[in-house]
Amino acid sequence: MTDEEFALYLKQIKHVAENEFDYVQKEVEVTNRFPKKFFELAIDMIYIALPYH
């Protein structure tokens, strides 16, 4: 993995952690249910976590 690829990888993780899950947390606190978006984000996180070959 090049330095540029690694920087992009970190940027993706930061974006999801700082932006996407905030929405989900607020929704869960109000409804006590996980919205569909949570499961979509979880699947995206799996792909982000997969190592590059």
C-alpha cells in the first residue's frame, strides 16, 4: 500500500467515524432501534477494513 493509498484509507475511516455514526447514534437514542443506514455503514466498514492485496 502506498502512502497515498494509506492516507485515503485513514480519511475514509475518519469520515465514517466522525460523521456517519453520529446520525445513527442520535436515531438509536430516540427510537431504540438501529436504522437501516447502520447496517449499510457496517457493511461499508467491513470493506474498509479488508486489507489491500
